[in-house]
Amino acid sequence: MPQKKPLVVVTRKLPDAIETRMMELFDTRLNLDDKPMSKADLIEAVKTADVLVPTITDRIDAAILSQAGPNLKLIANFGTGVDHIDLASARQRSVTVTNTPGVLTEDTADMTMALILAVPRRLAEGERLLRSEKWNGWSPTHMLGHRIWGKRLGIIGMGRIGQAVARRAKAFGMSIHYHNRKRLHPELEAELEATYWESLDQMLARMDVVTVHCPHTPATFHLLSARRLALLQPHAYVINTSRGEIVDENALTRMLGRGELAGAGLDVFEHEPAVNPKLLGLDNVVLLPHLGSATIEGRMDMGEKVIINIKTFADGHNPPDRVLASMF
């Protein structure tokens, strides 16, 4: 007798090829209009599904998991970060959680490097000036920015993405510095020509550009607090393509507005999709709508990992990308 296909509920619209493959392999319920699910929708999903496939926009908290039916055994997250899932509650209910690590490293590092280049060179300001038809032509002192060659880059979080950023920045002639929970192996540190700082405070005070690449956890919430942002020199730039909650957005906005920091490049925000309206009025900030992993190739790779995790689990094996609560 053929094995029953697991009921898989997908919370957002995924690439067509991924959805087609999921429908071939599983009993799949799709979200074709891509409207974010309400809390009531998510509760109904966990009550009925064998497998839930959420994204970063879905908060799978303890209250929702408390309503889960007996058949829910796997949450196969479409994405790397899992700060929107209550891992402890999932573990208590014997629900396995998987994610999609590794496939977004290069895309996110590319976006980070783009911001590192764009903010000091005032690229967004220049583009807005042209569109406003107010440009009067070249002059020796017009819209002067700063070169990044020779500048100190401080990387907060030296995992896959942090290392990929280091390789790019090194090629642009930047001096690489980093703070991490654990120091890199000496060979890797030498390859990246990276200087380790055990003290984040001391590193921040000496950097020209600071970029954030750590997960959002209770320990990293407002890691860049008002106090730590105040350690940065006035000519420094802050780049964040990780999670908005890691930076005290109100403090950052105040400092940028007062000229206490030179600028910022932000792809993520503390209260997404809401953006601090004062940020929107600042010229020294480049703001992007969470595009760090937004490539066709990246989304396809994410979908393939989700499928592999579900299929492996349904076949009675441990999926390759299990997330352990103790990891965060």
C-alpha cells in the first residue's frame, strides 16, 4: 500500500517551479495570492498540517504552537533565520524545525558590499538628484563622498556571510576586523587577513565602517545599543543586512540626524515592514526593502532545501538542516 503523502501548508507564494514540485511530492496547500496569513490562519494551519512551511513574515510563537494538532511534526522554514519561530515550544511539542542555511551567503554578501560602496560614495543621493532634474553639471567640490580603500571594516558576526563580506571587502582594499562569539581558526584568519577583537566596544571605537552579520536572538537584541553606537566615530558608517532588531533603530536615527554618524545602509528594520519615518527623511541613509537574499537563484535554492528537508523527514530520516534550540 503506497505511503500517504504528508499534508504540507505553505504560508506564502513561492517560485512556481518549487510549488509545482511540492504538489507532485506532497499533499500541498498553497497561498497563491501571497497575502500574509493572519494569526487565525496560522492556527488553522498548525491544527491540520503535517508540515508547515513558514517564512520570516510568520510569527510562529508559543500561543500558535499550543494550538497545533497531533499531526504537526515538522516546521520547514523557507529561510535561514528562525527568530520568528519559538524553538523551545516546538521542541516541547516534539516538532522538528529546519531552515535553509548556506544558500543565501553570496547574495547577502553582495548586497552588503553594495551598501558599503553606495553609502560613503552617496550613490542614492546622486540618483535622486538626477531624477529631480536639479543637477547642474560637474564641479570639483560637488557631492564629495569618501573612498573605502584603506578604511577599517568591523564585521559583527563572522559566520558564512561575515566571511564572504570579508573576502569582498579585502578585494576593495579594506582592512578587515571582526568580533565573534568564537575566534576563527588561525589559518582562516590569516587567509582573510582579519584582526580579531574580543571586545566589541573597543572594535567599534576604531572602525570606519561597521556591518552586522549575526542572528537575532535575545542575546543580540539591540547589540548595537545607543551606548555602543555612541562609541563610533562621527565619520563612521553602519551597514545592516542581518536583522533590524540587532540595532537600536531610534538611537541610530537620532545620531544620523544630528550628524553624529556619517551614514547608514539598511536592508532590514526593527519593526518591518514599518520604517521609522525620520529615517525616510535622511539623505545620508540608503534604505532597501529587505533585498539581501532576493535573487531568483537564491529563492530556488531555498525552495529545493525545503523540499529535501520535508522529503527526508517524510521518509523517516533526520532532515539535513535541523535547527536545535541550543544553537541560538
